[in-house]
Amino acid sequence: MSPGPHILQVSPREIGGGAEKVALDLHRAYLNRGIDSWLAVGDATCETDNVLSIPPTGTRSQWTRALLDAANSLSIERDAPHDHRWLLDRALRTVADPSHMSRVQRGLEDFDHPATALLPTLTATPPDVLHLHNLHGEYFDIRALPDLTADTPTILTMHDVWPLTGHCAYPLSCERWRVGCGDCPDLTLPIPIRRDASAENCRTKREALSAGKRLRVATPSRWLMRLVEASGLADALAETRVIPNGVDTGVFHPGGRAKARAALDLPDEATIVLFAARSAKSSPFKGFETLEAALPLIARSSGVADLLLVALGEDAPDASIQGVPIRFVPFAKSPETVAEHYRAADLYLHPARAESFGLAVAEAMACGVPVVASDVGGIPEIVTDGETGLLVPVDDARTLAAAAVALLADDELRERMAEAGALRIARRLSFERQIKNYLDWYAQIAQPGVRA
């Protein structure tokens, strides 16, 4: 017999960025505990047990399904118009569902995914708890939430600000989300829209999230929960909890730097600074431009020799900036490989412009690597400035460089911060604590009578 409730998590894809990693790691942990856990995704690779693909064409007509299936088979990123397959993808989708494409052209977000209503039927028995993660990614109809939450206790873990905005994952300095968006200053911020329908998109999301006061919302940081409260949405939710993301300290732990460098074929004598983020160069939120500007300043310091930046999570040819080499390392599926990269570094730099939590920051600290990170979003809840790392202003390359040089020039300070950081993660942000927080919540809301 299963030791816990039947759980169905929902995520855009099986393998992806930080939000997808959280969902998959939780799913695997539940399976290891003998829990009846399933993960439904818009794009499955079937590398893990009990992972299901959400039917991409849902309940549409046979003709529409055939055309959309043909478009889906192209396997092309939908923001890559330079590829001829993208043009064919757009043409097939326009013919298959012209009204849908017309809505997209008008700036409405893509909520037209009728298979969302089928989620409770994807497993042999209906789930006791539905746990949703990122709902953007062209796979989920947020308008189905009222019906889903009416039948099944449902938790939404917000990994970014998208549920509160008219399209963007992070509004940066824009405050329009507080009043329901409209007059959007930047339609190109992920998730981009064609025209300014941000007010209508925001209204659609707020209505779906607040319907019936049945949805429960978790955030990985107090910072993000404060935004939920400031939006007015919190009053329309059944319950809210802050549940920080956790780090598996069985994998992410301090270790030998020389051994890690040898395993990764990294130079033993170099001063290595590391940055880890999926698609860091192209994301407007990760601050890679600030890192590029800071590198020459760090390299010119008399106390830094043979500086090398390792950028983990970006598939690009090696490069250099004013003589400072940059080694790009493609996204690594293996957490053990990721941990080795942390352990190989002298310093971890994270100049993000927006961050709801900062999982890479926490992983670096767990591996005993001192951190210099932006004082933004949920990062200050992980890094205690001056104790477990250093915090710097956003978009400030000079201060970032100065902080990095200060740590690289002081072995004793770097070691002290590394030890304090690893201890903080082990005590307060372990993966085991995150798992327990969610399992306890599932058990409470899945009790008989809760669904009424």
C-alpha cells in the first residue's frame, strides 16, 4: 500500500530549468519513498518512471489534431523564427486553428490547451492532490483551474512572477502588475507577446487563480510571497505557504577542488569563477552582461592570476573578453556533474537581475564555494551578506568585480564564508526539509472531507 496520497505534479517539461528541476527532483524523491507519484508534462523524454505526456491536441477535431500533431513533430523552439521549420510550424497552426492564431497575434497569451481538463484522468485513479508548477510554456490552460480545483485539492508552486503579470516572468522595475498591467513597457520580456493585451491576460489569470477560493499557493521565497500579497491575490486563495527549494546535500557537498578540476579537465592553477544558469547569455534576467563587464576588472587585479570563467548551462563555443577566457559548458542533466563544477571553482558569481529563489546559489554554497550574488529577489534569504557570501547591487559590474577580488585575495575570509554557507544550507535548506514540507501539506489537504 502506498505510504502517502496519490500525487500528480504538472510541469512544462521533464528536463529544463530550475522550476522543471524542482518538479522532477520531488517526483523522483516521492517514488523512492514508495509514494504513488506521477509527473504530467507538456514535453516528456520518458527518462523517469511515471512521467506522462499531456496530450498536446486534447479534444480538438480529427483534422485539427492531425495538423497540430504535424506541427508538434517539428521539434523546433517556438521563438526561433530564423529556422524554416518555425515558418512551417506557424503555417500549420494557423490552418489548424485560425481563431487561436488570431488571438496570439492580438497579444493574448496561449491558453488554448483543452487537454488541461483531462489531467485528473491521465492516471488509472484520480489524484488525491494536484501539484502544479510553471503554467507557462504553451501547454496549460489556466482557465481550467476553477474546474480542476473544484474536484481535486490543488497546490500551485509559483517559481516566478508570471501568474501575477500580463505576460512577463519577471517585471524587473515595472510596477504595472500591481494594478492589473496594461500599457506594458516591454512586450519582449519572456514570456513575450505580439501586442499589448497585458491587461486582458492579467485579468484572465487573476480570475482563474482566485475562483472559488480553492487554490493553494506556495512560493520558494518570502520575497515572492510578498508580491502575491501586494497583488491582492492572497486574499482570494485557500492557503499560502513559503516552502524554500531544497538542496540534496548527499550530492551537493564540499569536496576536493583538485580532484574536481581533474575530472572536468580544468586547469589546476587557474583562478576559476563559475556561473550556472540555463541559457544565461540570452536571458534578460540572468545578468550575463554584468558578468562580462566585471571579468576584465577582476583580471586586472594584482591578486588574481590566470582568471577563467566557466559558464555552466550554455551551449556555445569558448570565447574571451579582453583576454579573459570563457569556457561554456552545455546543460548537464547529471547533478553529480553539476556539483563537480561547483567544487572546481574558487568563487561562484551570480549577477542576476531577477531571481525568485536562486537554486544555483544555494547549490554552490552547499558545495563549499563562496558566493558573490545580486541583492535581488529571494537571494538575500539564502546569502547572509558578509557571513555566507557577499551581496552586490543589480547591474553594478564594478561592485561585483570589487567583491570578487576581495574574496579571491583573502583565502581565510573565503574559507570562512565557504564553511558558513555549507552549514547554512545543510541546516536550513536541505532537500529533505523541502520534501517533508510538501508531504505534510499533501497529507493535510488530502484528508477525507477536504474536497467538499
